[in-house]
Amino acid sequence: MLRVAAIHSAGHWTQKPDEVTVLNYDDRWRRRVVLQSVRGLKFLLDLQEARRLRGGDALVLDDGRLVEVLAAPELLTEMRCGDQRALVRLAWHLGNRHLPTQIIGPKLRIRRDHVIEEMARGLGADVLHIEAPFDPEGGAYETGGDAHDHGSGHGHSHA
């Protein structure tokens, strides 16, 4: 079976992808899993530790082909506030609850949760139900840049 030899972070590769795989937020946090492209190509992701794949990352297969990772559309709640102070306050409350949150300009997106939606309304936010790709902020300790995680188990990375 084909294996993922490296991962190029979004924005750090320019070659046209040979394949595409579409994964929701949960399916993009992986260590070892058989994945499949939209055209049916199966391949093994086998990392030494779990990593979050982001929309726009490229998986480099051991035969040289690139598989682009796309974030699947999900049922989300989008929240907007009347001013920056209210938005920051809402963001603080979401962070205090450790909710994965996507920041898009003056809007915050989370997975749908009626309790959190009511809290947001109580804080003065406009709440909309949408369906869109979900790619929330990474944790404070996640590394960025062009990581090359190897599934071959040879014990090092080229970060």
C-alpha cells in the first residue's frame, strides 16, 4: 500500500496535486489511518505522533504523488458582534470553554452547539447556522511552517 512520506503545510507547496482527499475536522487529527482520495486511491498515513492536518496541506506519497487535504463542509455556527470589544469578549468565553474556534475576520465559527449559541446571543452576538469547511485555530503550542513528517519510521523530521 502507498504510504505518506512527508507532509507539506498549506502555503509551502506549489505543485499541482495529483489527488484530493476531503476530511472533516475530527478526521484531520490523525497518527495512523488508511485514507482515500476522492478518486478512490487508498494510502496509509503513519506518523510517529498525532498531527492535525489542515485544509490546504499536501500529503506526499512515497511514489512522489501529492494528495491535497481539503476541509469538508460541516454544520457550523457563525457569530458576529457589533463591535471589536464584544467580539473579543465572545472569543474569550469560547476559549475559556476550550472550544475549537475558527476566526474569519470579524466572525467566529464553531461547531453547532445550542447551549453556546444561547450564550453568544446573551453576549449580544448575531448567530447564524451555516455549512462550511471548519479549520479552527491551532493550539498555542502547535508548530507551523513546512513540516515533513515521515511515515517510514526513520526517527527524524525535517522541520
